[in-house]
Amino acid sequence: MKEGFYLRFGSVSKKLTSGFFTSFIILFLLASVSFGQTGFPFCGDFADDSNPLFITGGSARVDDGVLRLTDADQDQSGYAYIDIPFPSNFGIKATFEMYIYGGTGGDGMSVFLFDAATQNFAPGGFGGSLGYAPRNEIPGLTGAYFGLGFDVFGNFSNSSENKNGGLSTDLTYPNTIAVRTGGSGFSGYNFLVAKTTLAVEETPISLPLNEMFALNSGIQGTPRVTNPDQLGYRKVYLELLPNPNGNGYLLNLEMDINNGAGLRRVVIFSNQPYTQSAPENLKIGFAASTGSIVNIHEIGELTVEVADQEGLENPVTREFEDLATCAGQDNFFEIPADAIDLPNENSTVRCLQFYRSLEEIEAVLDDICLQGRCRSDVLELEQGVLRANGNGVGYTFTPSADFIDQTLTVYYTIIDTYGRQSNGSALNLFIQESPNPVNIKFEDFDTETNEVSICEGESVRMEAFGDDLYSSFKWYLNDVFVRETQEPFYESGFPGAYKVEGYTNRNECFVVSEEILISIPELPEVTIQEEIIACLPEEAPNLLDYLEDFDPDSFDYRLIGLDGETRIEEAIDSVDLPPGEFTLEAKRKGLECFGPPSNFVVNYVTEPLMLAISYQLMDPSRPSDADIFIDDEISFTFEPNRTIVETEWDFGDGTTASGLSPSHVFGSRGEYLVQVTALDEFGCSTTDEITVVLDLSYRVMIPTGFTPTQFENRYFRPKVRGIVEMELLVFNLWGNMVFQSNDLNTEGWDGSFKGELAPGGSYVYKVKMLSVDGEVFEETGKFQLIR
């Protein structure tokens, strides 16, 4: 079992078990190793894309040591922002190398600030709006506060495509740097000021002729320029200083350029008022786009920091008195409030860092990126391991047992919200011997049992034990102190997680047990049909047929008659219910508290359900005792002795039906077992059956004579049923054929031959027929023509 211990200092104590803390530290170390940057200053060299605080979208990506916003392809758009809020009251300063090259001249890129409280970030319109302003039916950037456009093509500084204000309505101003204010949706994003960096002639909005330059560094085929001494180098210095005379900021924008005559600094804007009030916190981002003409847009060597450095002060830390720690275990502390001063407005402790010496601290204070970066929060020493918790002033010391009764001196600093770091102060840690581990168990239960369930109103006794002489015990329920005892026992009936602190008289250390749990489980509810009908008077119903979710492994059940007699408890799965009223309830195994009762009644029917199935021909013209053929439609019915609410028929040939009196055509010879299952008004069901034998597929009746000169019996033809094909031939006694027909619907021979009535006497017929089920019928015989 892993044990933790606590040392209280001042008014704050941090309570975690060592197992939990170890897991937390591992996760934090993984984050620290991969993503050391946690605030401002932000120093991005874009060595890889692993920093989760740098959010990209569209075509933007970290690649080849730069942030690439677009390729030199048509209709591209990309954006990125640093997901770190910074307080607006001290302004912001950003420097970065700007690479616009390798294309045909469009569109440009933007730098923007937006409200850090924005929940669902979305860029604005692209094209000439550069991902910041609205564009036609696309709203502007969410939470927008400030937009600075490096407008190579020239549309960001005009009012086309639904932008608000500009140098003109639709004229383009290539190589223009323009500023737009904040906005929301389609409102705001107003044009404020612009400066043209490369114009045909000098104008009030252009740079002096000797300072003009193109925003892009080269056309198609030119490479990225990263060397300040090479033609085409561009670096941006953006600064928003708090306005001492009103709201908002003073904007300063300068650029380093190399147009072939060496590196020089060009001032774009100097103390340009930006009077819009800023939200409490801001975030910074970048966007770029291309259209039918294109460029690669990239930034590199990005540094973002607080602008008003002179208005900021370094935090102050102080040495404080020795802390007693316990060897071999995690000791949890917080730097006390009176040991830290945070002089900067709205500042908090961003990270706590430990060093072996003051010289290590001095080595990082002059480097803005090292100073602002929260480095690894673990300091491993021979005497033990110090770990900051990664946020705020909490930390852990795990001393080695080899240095008992010794004092370790280390140094600590803090970094505040603005990236300002304190000078180092000493931290003295005295290492003591730790108590042996303490454990906790439930009395009268196995020591391995770490959770016990009880009923409401019951209690259970707990016992603390271990291989040490503990002088007292402090008991906690859900991390809240509840009682201190001298004896190692505590009894409680409240549900929750319990642990105990074991104290010894040797020193101020104490150890903490792992947790054990008391639970009061929810009482089980049983669901059973409210009325149970015994459908057979001589057969009692089984309770399980009407009980939902029966679980004899987890629950005990109790069946009680309304007379108070308990009928059954554990063998409920074998109960046959007599008539009467009952109550059923359940309890969890091992507990004695039953859940709410469910009432139900058992009733018996006086006689079983009977159906009396029968059938008859559907054709009313045929007598009830007529032969039934395979193609006859047969009606089925039954005579129940009670009201029926549902029926299901099975005709024995793979077909089924419902209803009280369905009809059916079998279509082939055979013996069919027809069954009907019916459900009555009480929920009782039964099945009745009848056998239908069909062995007649056809019938042929051939007359022995006919009278062609009379009104009736004028034609000679066989009478058939179930025949699908027929050939009829008639011959005289000399063998001459006098009639022939292959028509099943023929009227037959009318007694004439070659237009004359044939003489009376004997004639010969010959027939060949095919029945519905494929049987062939052939017959030859004589008949009389009677005049």
C-alpha cells in the first residue's frame, strides 16, 4: 500500500495521497517536457507543431521552422492564434520575421487581437478582409478588438466586399499597412488609419520616398529570406502601449527591411491613438489569404510579451522558516502568502521553480524567453526530489531516508502572469524519520474488504492498525476532518470515503491510510404484474412468469399475504401462487433492509379457455357437403367460450393470418394441420387445431348425349373443374373428325358438320386435359346426338 503524509504550514495544508500525487506528477512532467511554454512571454521558434497552445486552422500549419499561413496557391486561407490570455492593462508587444514571397502578389496577412473570453473562435472573411473583417455574407472575426493588415494586393484598406470604411470604395492600394477597429458580426471593424509602403509618388499616407519598400520580398521562385543581411528581409515590431491620456492604446509599428542597401529600421506608425476600450484579457493571432493571385505567407522567430515593461515590477519572494519533512514519503506544502509579493495589477503566480543555487537563477534573468518560460518543475537532488505542482504555489518534497536529521537548502522563484520572475530566495527543508504506514479496516470483516454496505440507520466500526506506536488518530470522511481519537477505533453510519491520520510522539510527521468506503445502497424495488390470472383452474401460476428482473444472486425476496403470513423468502423461484392478495419486497444479500413493497392479486378462472375450430367453403352456391378442391377458398372460424381479444392462425403451409374468421386457398393437395391461438380478456391463451385433407385437384364430367335442336343441352362438351388446358375431338362412326377445339372456354360441339346438322346417332369423343397441379387426363368414349 502506498502511503502519504502531511505537514501543515501556516494556515494551508494540501492533502493528497502519494499514489494520487505520483500519477499527477507523471502527467504534469509529460506536459512540461513537451510544452514548457505556459504564458507570456511567448517565444515561438516553430521547431515543431507539438505546442497545444498554438491553434491553427484552414491552410495554416507549423512547417520547416515557420508558421505557414498559405501556400502560393489560389483561394487559400489560414489562421493561427496563441491560446494564452494576457491582461490588457499593460499592453502587448510582438516581434516576428515576416515572409511574403514566391507568388504573384496577393492577398496579404493580418495580425489581430480578440477577447480572450470568446468561447467559439472563428476567423472573419478572407480575400481582401484578410481573415479579420466581414466579407460579403461572412461575418468578421469573433470577439475582434484590433486588426492590422499587411495588404499586398490592396483591398483591406478599402470598403469593398461589405467592409466598413476605407481609403475608397473599390480602388485598391497595394503595399498598404492598414488598421481596423474591433467589431462583432457585421458591425464595427471600422477603417482607422493606413500607410502605403510603396507608392507611385509620395502622398500623405505613404512613406517617404527614401523609405519605401514592397511588403513581399520576392516573386515566383524566390526563397524565404531569413538573413537580415540579405535582400528581401522583413521583420515586424508591433507595440500597443496603454494610453496614459485615455482609453485604449498608443500604436507603434516599425519594420526592419533590407532592400539591397543594408538593414534599416522604418517607422510605420508612431504613437497612433487607438481609443477603443479593451476587454479584460486578450489573445493574439495571425491570418492570411490568397485569391486569383498568390503568395506564400509565413511568420518566424515570434516573440510576444507585455508592452509596458517599465510599468511592471518583478515579484518578490522571501526566505521563510525551516520546514520539517518526513523521509521516504511525499510531503505537501504551499509557499505561504506572506513570503510572496505580487506587485503587478491582476497578477497571479503562473509557475514555481526550484534551483540548486542563486547562480542558476541569475543565469536566466537576463533572457526574456528563459525568464518567461516555466521550465521543468522537478529538481532532483541527492537528498530528495522537489516538485512544483505546475500552477500556483503548491509543491512536494520527497526526501531520501539516507539524510535523516539533516537540512536541505534550495532556492525558489516565482513567475507571474506577465512573465516577470522574482529573485531567488532560500527554502530550508529539515528531514525527519517517518512513521510506519497506517492501515484501516472494518471490524468483524476481512482485512482485504475495503467497502462495506449498510442499511440506513445502521453503523459499522473501523479500526486503524500498523507497525508503529501511534499516539492519536484523526479520522476523515470525504477529506473532511470528523474526529480525533486516542484509541484506534471509530464508528459511523454515514456513507462515504474514510481515511485516518496516524500520529506518533517522535516528531511532527504523520501518515495517512488509504481510503475505505461505507455505502448505503439504494433499496431495491420489485416490479410485478398487478393482477395475475390462473388460466387453468387446476394449475397454479408461477410467480417468476410475472416478475421482472429476478436476480436471486444479488437479492433476497419476501412474499407476504395480506393476513401477515410470510409465505416464502429465498425459494421464491419455486412458488405456485394460490388465489389471494400478496405483497412482494426485496433486499440486497447480506443486508436486512427491504425495499418498498409491491402489491398484487392472484385470481383463478372457473374453466379453461376453449375454441372449437371449424371450416367451410366460402362459395355460398355450393352445398356444405360438397367436395373441396385445392383451389377452393376456405373460411375458418372458432366458437370460444369467452371473449377473445387477439388471435393468430397458422394454416400449416407456411402462411399465417389474424382475425376471428380468416379465409385461405391452399393451392395444392395435401394434409394440413391448421392451428389457431387465441388470447382472452383475462390474458389467458390456448391453441386449437383441425386437419384439412385436400386430395382433389380437378373433376371431369362427360355427358352421354346432347340435343342440339332443343333450347337446353344444345352443346356437347365436358364439364370440368380444376382444369387449365383442354383439347376436345369429336368423330363419327366412320372415323371422320367432325369437331376440334383447344379452347378451355369453348361452348363445345353444336352438332353441325360443314354447315349442316349431323344425323342423329352415336359419335366418338376424345379429350386430353391438364389439371391445376399438372396431372394429365385422357379419355375416349361414345355419346349420342339426339334429334
